[in-house]
Amino acid sequence: LCLPESLAPTRLQLSCPHSNWIDVFPFPQMRDNLIRWENYFSHAEFLTDLLGNLISCMTAPPPRTSRGSRLLRARAGRNAALDRRGFILWGEPFHKDSWEVTPGFLRKWSWAVEGCGELIESTNRWRTARGETPLRM
């Protein structure tokens, strides 16, 4: 099996049994962080946040309401967008520069991406392209 270099296992991955889902990230430091702290966080909560609102968007359509309620929901949605958590994948998952982390995810799970300068650099390239302020660790 030929893996892309970005997915090559770290020493910690090879020496420490861990959950398989950790192996999918092209950021070796992130994989090591997740393995080191694996027994101290909720995997379900992490993965739910990782996927952002993808799961909630797929579950059910919004209920039908009056026009005024829709306007209030739209305004609330704009505010909620500021706190969304997740990763955005813009290309091939094994390319480090395809990944973007949201500010909400970074605030909540900063320990998981600590030392992952390439992820922050990639995120800031995507944010700059949209005219958004770069993130800082």
C-alpha cells in the first residue's frame, strides 16, 4: 500500500494503539495530539464538531413557519455562523493545503491543532482569498 507522504504514520501512531479515525488527518502533529489525549475527550463530540453542521443539515428540513419567523431565523443563522465549528475540505484530503479550520473549532479544540502551523497557514490562505481576517493560534 502506497500512502501519500502527508499520511505516513508517526512514531507515536506506530507504537501506540489508537482509534482508526485519527489516521485520516494529513497533519502529523494533529494525529499525535489526538493520540496523546485520546482518553480525555469525547470522540463523538469532537467528530460532530469536526463535521460542523453537515450532520444537522442532512437530518431534516426546517419547519414551515410564518414569514416573520423566517426573518428572525435568518438573522439568528448569521450570528450562529460566527460560532460554527468544523473543518472545510476544499480539495483532496491528503493535500494539507486543502484544509481549513473554522474559528469556532479552533476556539474549542485548540489543543488538538497545537503545533499544526501548516493547517493555520492553509486556513489563512482560504480566508484571505475570501477577504476574511487571518486566524491566529
